[in-house]
Amino acid sequence: MKMVVLDGYALNPGDNPWDALAALGELTVYDRTTPGEVISRAADAEILFTNKTVLGEHEFAALPRVRYVGVLATGYNVVDIAAAEKRGITVTNVPTYGTASVAEHTFALILELCRHAGAHDRFVQAGGWSKAPDYSASITPQTELFGKCLGLVGFGRIARRTAEIARAFGMNILSCTPHPPEDAPWVEFVSLAELLRRSDILSMHCPAKPETVGMCNADFFAAMKPTAFFINTSRGQLVEERALRDALESGGIAGAALDVLSEEPPGESLLIGAKNCIVTPHIAWATLDARRRLMAVCAENLAAYLAGAPTNCVTRSK
């Protein structure tokens, strides 16, 4: 059984071996694959793994041997699910590996906006504290989280974990979600309008779907407090980047911190260099702990499929 990983570098840049997958068949791993290389590299494969390499109708039509696609991520929009189902191809994903890591990165961004630890370290390293007239030398406003209101758009696994961290900080937690759970009485579930009006920090936790793409637009930011911070560790497509930049530059909101952009890696992004805007390069998911869990579940998914009892399927094919 021939298996091909089309773009494995993000999952294993050298510290997360492929041993568990290699034990299941003949494995070839490519760090990266361009669209034009997919068909030639996967020509003899029965099993494909992809992270961000697109597999659509054209690729499946040219790869009749493929019977299983393992997505090396939670989001599976890079695979044409309808085309896979039409050919009886099973597609699986890994839904829970990064919950803790993404929630922790969300809070790292929140804390950086509120306390500016990095900026103060750079100030000290450049000699600023040594030249200061006082023992305490703050170069930015310092914001305390206790008692502040954290608003979560969505309340899936990552949002819930983020809320649990916020609760430990003594924050008040709001969420807007289509299906409020009954087991989180410490969260106040409200409309989006109320969430925008009341949140001191607003964090996005929803997938990119037709109804959510571009939802963070000019009206969205205009409804937020001018003192509020905006966080996005979810999907860049949720945000109209011109509207966010305008809100930052005009003082419509106080700051933003993002781990995702609409184009990755970015070209001439409007948000790189924007006022009071922190951008990290889509790394919330990428702790070694999370990547090890991801690798393990990818192998478990394939083993289950080979045993005739597939798990984590996103297709109806079996």
C-alpha cells in the first residue's frame, strides 16, 4: 500500500517523526507540493495526506487509485468533499488535537495587547530602563484583565477552553453561538449585537462558512467599544481587512491581535504595520505537544480505516 504525504513540513519540521504512519505502509513524504506536482507525486498512491494542498475534482479524476485522504488538520476545506464522495473516497480529519494550544495562544495575544511584555523587553534591552528617572518605566498603558468582559463569537472546544482560562483570570464571559450548551452556566449567552456592545475583548472562534466569511466588517467594528481589543485565531476569511485597518487607524477600536490572515503567507497585507495590531504567522496550533497529538491521531485514523471501522470521517464514504 503506497502512501504519500503532500505537504508534511508544518507537521514535522524535524522534531515529530512519521514512524506511526510509516508502520502502516510504504510512505513517501514531501515537505511541500505545488498544485502542478500533485498528480505526478500521487500517481500510484492509494492513501494521501494533505494539510493545505488542494485536492479537488481535477486531482481526483486523475488519481483513480486514491481511496483515502487524511487531512493533517481540523479544517478540511482544501478537499472537495463532494468529489471525494462521488468516487467513494473516505476523507478524515483530526478535530481536537489543538484545543489547548490555540486557546493558550489566544490568551498570549490578549496578554500582549494588555501588558506589552515584548515591547517592554525591547525597551529594556535598548537601554531605556537604565536611562529612566524612576524605578518603574512603563512605555505603554497597562490593562488589567480582572473584571473585564471577554466576548466569544462561537462556543466550540477552543472557545470553551479560552473561556475557562478567562474565568481563572476573573473575567466575565459572554458568547454568541447558535447552540448554547446547558453545561456552562458561568457563561452568558447573548446576541451578536449585545456581544459587540459589551465586550472589552472580543475573540473569534468560528469556521469560515458562507454565513461567516467577511462578518467582521465596518459595521461589526463600529459596534464595538473604542477601548476594546479584537482577537482572531480562527480563520482570516472572517475579517474584512480594510475595515479592521480603518477601525484601528481611526481609533474605532483600541487594538487587534491576529494569528490568521485572509492570504497565507501574506502578500501586501493591510494589517501588517497597522496601528496597534499584532500579527503572528499562523502558529497557534503548532506546539510540539499539539503536533504530536495530530500525528498520533492521523495514524489512528488510517489504522481504523484499514480495519474497516473508520473514525473522524468528514465524508459519507465508508
